[in-house]
Amino acid sequence: QVQLVESGGGLVQAGGSLRLSCAASGRTFSTDSMGWFRQAPGQVRELVAARSSLGTTYYGGFVSGRFTISIDNGKNTMYLQMNNLKPEDTAVYYCAAGGWRSLTERTNADYWGQGTQVTVSS
């Protein structure tokens, strides 16, 4: 069983930075692909970034080098470092785990965190 708990969201000004954290149980990083999704009200869910169990990474095209996904295996924690935030980054961000194809092709996952709100003011 996998449980995911997110933290780190909040309100920041445009150009600021946030680091989201996702604490996972069940050695998820060794057995599952992991990723971050986001969804704004009335908008489609987007895959922000993903990392396979072998270390392959994916970033959505809108990231443009501003975000970095990383994993601390010792702490079973995944991070999303977000720099130069823009108002259009405002969304609920979800930590997720599942098959690589589910994350990168289906915009879906087997396990989800509760979501953390990121709001970027202009």
C-alpha cells in the first residue's frame, strides 16, 4: 500500500520560489514512478514532472527549465522545486505514484496525495 502526503504549497509573488514535498510510504520510489500533477479550476489536469524508478525524468513543456523534480530515497520524499513562478502556475498540485505510462501518457496515477494549493500573485 502506498500513501502520499504533500506539503509546501502557499501564496507567493510572481518570480518567487516554492519547494513542494511529498512523503511516501511503502518504498514507493523503488517500485513506482512518481510525479507531480496540477489542476487549476476549470482546466485540464497537467503532468508537471515525473520520475521513473530507474531515474528517467519528464517535464511538461510549460516548465521551461523553471522546475526540478528530485527524490531523497533515504527519506522517501519527493520534491518539486519551483522557481520564477508565474500567475499561470496557480493550481492545486498533486503528488502521485503509478506506472510510467499512466503518468506520462494517461495523465493519471494509481495513488494520489491530497493536493496542496499553490497561488502566485501578480
